[in-house]
Amino acid sequence: MAGNIDLKALRERIDTLDDQVLQLLSERARCAEQVAHAKLAEDPKAVFYRPEREAQILRRMQANNPGPLRNEQVSRLYREIISACLALEESMKIAYLGPAGTFTQEATFKHFGNGIATFSVDSISQVFREVEAGRVRYGVVPIENSTEGVITHTLDMFMQSPLRICGEIMLRINQTLMCKHAEWKSAAKIYSHQQSLAQCRYWLDKNLPHAERIAVSSNAEAARLSALDPESVAIGSQQAAAIYGLEVVQQNIEDQPNNTTRFLVIGDQVVAPSGKDKTSILVSAPNRPGSLYHLLQPLAENGVDMSRIESRPSRNMNWEYVFFVDVQGHETNPNVQKALEVLRDEVDLLKVLGSYPVAVM
């Protein structure tokens, strides 16, 4: 009897807490509406999505998290709260590399929450075009994977696009094997995106060495094709399996357990400092001995930490290259500003692609 009384008391306590949480959420939403009215009164074209402000909120909530919820769970909850409140201020439409069920769609919802409208397109270049044309507010594109490296198509698009990077998303990638039936070991074909096939190479060599590996435009497309082909399996997300009516037969088949893909949020917005930021730049260096040294020297001399550098062939001249560089710090930070000023005198072209908050997991 004592156990039943205690359980009843705990449930009543939970009900009371739920009522309090709901009241606080409603109060927060009303504050968001007031912010919208105040912004519109000052500027009819006001921007409501503030990546730096959202990052500050998430970091503060993680720093103040008393448990038992993990920091990642707290972030997920607060992203949905922020998303629902932002939807009261602005109805945002986000383009992503589709179709439905891709990891890019999963990253989009992770970053923006579910209070948005999404627009699926069939190529990275189309994501850029939709944002440039103003048909969507922002776009989400993959940029690199911890196992397989950079997505060159995204880098190439920045060479010609006026868009800026407004944010980054880090998504842990758990690859799932799916098919129409449970007899997956007899599959003759494996459909998946080229990156996912590479991320699962050793597992496939061991478990499906006889199956033909067919690279397609996305993991969602792989799931769609496998749903039509009973002799095949597909690699992708669990969301894709649910969407296309497939059975999940093996989970977490990626070769590296910490397999993570980085995505970028692109738009035409200049993002203010958040306190923990990253700046991406595009640099075209003259073709001369020591050109890479001269590119890196101003960063080192001004104490700017470089976290990534990638090179791509220039489209203007053979054997010349464009470098994509990520550095720690916002472009308005004095040391970053000084390094960029020196760089402009050393290179043929320097383009700041954007400063944005470091991703909050």
C-alpha cells in the first residue's frame, strides 16, 4: 500500500510540474510575440532568426544543467522551444538536400526544430539557388564528414555564390541497413549514397561481399529504390526506413562509431558574435613559391587558430588553387581582423564566407 501511495504522490507531483512548465512556456511565447512587435515597429524588414542568440541560450542551459538529463537532451528540448516561439514571430521556410528522409533533413530539424516549413530539392546547387532567389529563407547543405572528408560540390558553390554561412550543424551519423524483407544476407544489390557506402565499407566487405554497390543521389532515394526492388537492401537513416515502408534489419553499421557529418546553414545574413564563433574564408593565392606559407603566416602571427584548410582548383586558370579556411573567432575580433587585413595584401582574392557560432551538440 505504501508503494502505491508513493507512486500516486509522484504522479501528482509530475502533474503539478507539467502545469507549471506549461505556464512558463506560455509566458515565454508571449514574450517572443512582444519581441516581434517591437522589432517590426523599428524595422518592417526585421530579421527574427538570431543564430548567435540561440547559441548563447543553448550554451547557458547546458552550463546550468543540473541533470539527470544529458546536455544533448537539454539542447534538443530547448531547440524545440525556441523553434515554436520563433514560429510566432516569423514563418521560416528552409531548403535542404532531399528527398524526405535524408540526413540533411534530419540536420535541418535538429538545428531549426520542427516549427519550420521545409523544402526538399534534388541537388546542393539547387539549395543555393532557392536561397539566392528568395524563395526560402535559409538552406542547409553538407560540407564534410569525419570519415570521408569534404563535400567538394558545396565548396565549389561558394566560389560563385553571394550567400554567407549563418551557422553549422554537427550530426552523428548512424547508418542503418533496411529492406523489404528480413532475408538481407541474400541481397544482390545495395543502394546508398556514395558517402554512406564509403562509411560502411568494412562492414559491407564482411557481411555483404557478393552484393553490387550502387551509388545514388541520396540515402532517401536509396530507400525508395529498395522499396521497389525486393532483391536489394539500402543504407540510410531510420527515418527513411519509416517513410518508405522498409524493415530495419541492422543498425549502426558505420565503420567508425563517432561518424559525424558537418552541415552549413546558408543565407544572406551577417551573424553577430556569440562569444564562441568560427569564421570561414575563401582565399586565392598567387602561384609562387611559398604561397601557402604566406597564406598561413598572418594567422599564426596574430594568434588565430586555423581548424581546417581545403584546396580546390581555380576555375580561372590551370594549376592555380582556391583555399577554403576555417579559423576560430569572429571576423570582428581584433586578432581575426588584423590577420584578414594582412592577408588581403598577400593574396589575389579574399572572401569572408561568414562568421557564425560553433555548433552546439
